Amino acid sequence: IGSFWMKKMIRLFPMLLICSVITYVFFRLFDSNLVFNDSHSIVNFLVSLIFISPDVINHLFGTHTMYINASYWFIWTEIQFYFIASLIYFIKPTKFIRNYTLFSIITCLTNYILLRLITNINTTNKFNIHISDYYLNQYKFWNESLNIIRFNYFFLIGIFLYVLYENRDKISTRILLGAIVLIEAF
């Protein structure tokens, strides 16, 4: 798992650093009206290099940082995917696709149910459930910050497309890929 992460960081960090430097220099040189004020901050430049969402950093440390540019948000989602996928893969490599698919289904369903309960609590509260606003806000924050659940279907589609490419005769992969696309369409 250490080798996996080393390879990911060697692949990701140099390009992230190059793009961040280009973004920072570009906006410092050409954005004299401060239209993109966040792109001028050296703190935001540094935060954009650590692969963690500024929202998480702000929440944990009480800071007010941002990405150097809003397009950097997906790196945090990708790191979450790599973290979860590497754990699932290295537990049982031969069952990675099955286990990652099960993980995805369970987390998406659980999140859906919890969000429906929170909506119920905040509106009609038909079930007469009382949960502290602090815990509701914490769940909402972490649900937004750990956005892998919301964007996981992109990674699942990528996994299934790769499997379909490698094993074109597998009908089960085609069915699962179609199911993911249909679920997201609705």
C-alpha cells in the first residue's frame, strides 16, 4: 500500500505543483483588478498543494483558506477514491470490483437514507425524531466535504469501463455499467 501511494504522489504532485505555480503566476501577473482574489494568496497556493479540501482544513483549524482556483476541487475527491480503493484492493485484490461495488452501494444507500431523515427532521418531522442541530450540521458538513459518495459513480463507471475493455465478453460488467448509468440518470 505504501508503494501504491508513493506512485500516486509521484504521478500527481509534480503536475499539481506545476499547474498551481502557473495559476498563481498567471493571476498575479494578469488579474490586476483582483477579480480572482483567492488566486493571489500564497496561503491558498500552499493549501492547494496538500491534497486536502480547504473546507476540511478550515473546519478543523478555524482558518479561511480556499483553493487557488475552483477547478482544483476534484483532486480532493480523487484522493478520497484512491484512499478507499487502495484499502479495499489491498484487503482482497481478487475481489476488488465486487467489494468496491458493494461499498459504493452501501454508502450511497446509507447516505440517501440519512439525507432523507435529515430532510424529514428539518421539515415535517413525521417520525418525531429529535437530533441536536450540532450533529445535523456536522453530518451535513462531512457529507459535503467527503464528496466521494456524491461523485463515486464516475469512479465506478471508470472501473467498469476498464473491466469491459479488458474482458469484453463479460455480460455482467455491461449490465452493471448500464445500471450505474441509469441510476445516475434518474
